[in-house]
Amino acid sequence: MSDGWVIRLEKGMALRWVLGYQFDVNAAAASAVAQDKVATHEALKQAGVPSVEHTLVRVLPSQVFPAKLLAGQFPGPFVLKPLDGTGGRGVQKVASVREAEKIVNEAGEMAWAASPLYDIAAEYRVIMLDGTPLVMYEKTKPATEHGLRYFNLGKGAVPADILTEDTGAALEALARQACGALSLRLASVDIARIDGALCILEINDGIMMEYYARHSERYKKNAALAYDAILLTMFH
């Protein structure tokens, strides 16, 4: 339905849905937490899982832009992104709180997340299903725009195999912790290496693999097997 964006699946008496990149696996509230970058960080922080800090910036008629709060947290350049954005949409480096205020007031987004500007040495993605990694890769050759590096495959980054078993094991363990903290059965977990340590950058409840699949026949097969596993889980 809806140009293929909505898919209705039946098996016996069971009815399941796929909406865009979201599959009928997670509980609704858990998915909503994952879609909120600040809520995700707060949930991970409470569970003791290392993650990149995200601060809520809301724009409501009754509220004043939190300039003093942000100035105290971000004395220098920082990253501003829509609260529920995906694929690098709207993510940008800002030089000051004043610049951030101008962007927020003019962009039309109701809520934003501000985070520190880190030098990310590497970024990885782990797609998890019920505690097991389905697909895992490093995002290499990030694109650079306006002084900010984007590790999104949709912006030109290139997926690559994880080179060592130790790295793979560490990524899997951290992704499993993150999914447990949010009570997610299915998730796409983005992990950054900052100052030599791994931490959660963000978690997506939507599973997007078309850019990954386009890079090689082997990656295409990996994606197909992962989708098969997800669909089977929806009915079992």
C-alpha cells in the first residue's frame, strides 16, 4: 500500500506490518524512545551504557531559546540536529549558540538535539535482532560538508568489514547492552570510536540497508538474509 511504503503481511491468523523501515517487532514505546535522540541518551546514561551526550532544544511559542544553558554546555562549536532526524538530515556544525538559535528559529523543526563536536576516529553500525548481530560493518571514507564529517552511507560513506575479532566482539557487546537498556528487540545501533573508546552515537528502530546492499553482491546477500530473519521473527 501507499507506493510500497506500507506492507501488510499475513500468515495463518497472524497479521503483521512493515511501515517504511520499521518492522512489527519492537514495542511501540521502545521504538519511540529510539526515535528520540535525547531520550535515547538519557536511557543509556541511566543504564550505564556509554553514549554521546544529547541535549534537548525545544522551540515552543511559550518558551525562550535556552541560550544560557547551551552556552554553559557548549562554549565552542557543537553539533545541532533535528531530534528525530535520520540519514544525516539537518545535521550541522554550528560555531556558537547565537548561530544555533538562528537556525532553530528559521528551520521550522519543533525540537532539536545538541551534542558536543567530537573528533570521531571511526564509526560502526550493528543491526541487532534479539541479542544477535545480523549485519555489522564500519563506515569508512566519510563525506565532509561545511566542516563536519558525515558517516552516513546515503551521503557517500563506504561500508567495510570489521577487521578484527576483538573489535567485532566489543561492538556486539556494546550494541547488546544498548538494546537491553531501551528494551529493543530489533535495532540499528551506530557506535563511534572517540579518544580510543567505543560509545553509542545513536540507535535507530528503523532498518535501512539499501545503500549497504548496493556496494557488493556479498553485502546484498547479507542484507537479504537479515531481512529474512526479521520477517520470520515477526511471525514467531
